[in-house]
Amino acid sequence: KVANKTESGLWSSVSNFFGGTTDGEGGEEKKEETKVEGEKKKEEEEEKKPEEKKPENSTKPANETKEVIPEKPVIIKELLKIDYVLFGIPRMTDSSPGKEKLAALKKVDDDKRATEEARNKLESFVINMRDTMQRDVYISASSPEEMEKITQALEEESEWIEEESWGQTFVVFNARLAKIEDYCEAVRNRVKEMNGRSDAVADLKQAFNLTSQFLAKMANTSEELRYHTIVELDNLEKLLNTTQDWLKIYK
């Protein structure tokens, strides 16, 4: 019995594998019913789906994209308020103590520079004048007594500069310079006059020659062609003779 059951089950499995059934026509009917039920179910699902909306422009191709126009930028202007914050050393105002202190320091420097310049001027004048007074032209332009006084004054001024001038202000140096210059002014003017005398005498002699030539020319010219009167020519000749005589005396 067991062998018969096994053989019967094996045969049934092989028959089903190759599409055969034991029922025959009943199996085909069953397949058709299943097929009909599936088609009905498919139709019901399609009815339940919402209808898809068609695009308005159905004539346009599906792959065409709409051109995007970029918007123009909008410029917005706004007034900005700026606050300055200064770091480091603050600025000095006109009334600040620091500015007053700087002004005082500047005055000290200016006074010091002015004092040094005044001291150098006085010292240079004394040294140059001491050497100048030894020249022959200065000796001849001054008397022995005057020369001795000037030399002594220069020596005293030189000693004061070396020993007592330290700590003095420029006001003191300028005052002493003016005093010693006035003391030597008379001799310096005489030397200046002596140095310019030769040039002045040469110019005067040149004037004598021109005046003599002019008077000789006017003497050979008729009165109708002269543009000077006889009186004017006579006065000019007298002035020429007088000046020539004066030059002979004081030459």
C-alpha cells in the first residue's frame, strides 16, 4: 500500500509539471475565470486613477524649456554715518598744557641759537679788527692816541668774551657788539674813504677832460649854432679852473 501511494503521488506531480491535470476540461475553465477576474480588477483600478491634465499648448514639443529673463539689479542708496575714534596720542588743542610747554621749549631753543650767533659775531669782529688795525692803511688813517685806545678796547672785549661771557643772553652780546663797532667806526670810514679816493680822483680827472673838450668845441662854434649862452660857458670854465686848483692842493 505504501508503495502504491508513493507511485500515485509521483505520477501526479509529473503530470502537473508538464501542464496536465487530472480534472481535464475543468482545469481550463478555471484558468479562464481567473483571467477574466484579473481584467476586471485592472479596469477598476484605471477608473479610480484621476484624469491627467493635458498642457494648454499641446502643439509645443515636450522637451522645450521656457527662456528665463534675468531681472535688472536695483541700486539702493543710503546715507551712512561715520564715527571717528582716534587711538594713540590725542591731538593737542590751543589751550592744552602740552602745547604751551612745547612753545616754551621752542623759545628756549630760539634764544639759545640767537645767543650763540650773537656771541660768534662779537668774537669774530674783535679778532678781525685786532688784525686789521695792524695794517698800514689803518695806521695811517688814525693818530697814535686813537690807535692805542682802539687796541686797548679790543683787548678788553676779547678778555670779557673768554672769561665773563658764559651765561649771557644774546641781548648783551648784541649791545656790546654795537658799542665796539661805534668805537671803531671813525677809523673804518677814513680807511674806506682812502681806498675809494683813487677811484674818485680818476673819475674827477675824466670829468676835467670832457669839460675842456666841450669848452674848446663851443669856442670854435658861432653864437648862432650854440645852445648855451656866453655867461653859462664862462661860469663852467671858472668852475673847471677852481676844481683843478682844489685837487692840486688836497691831492
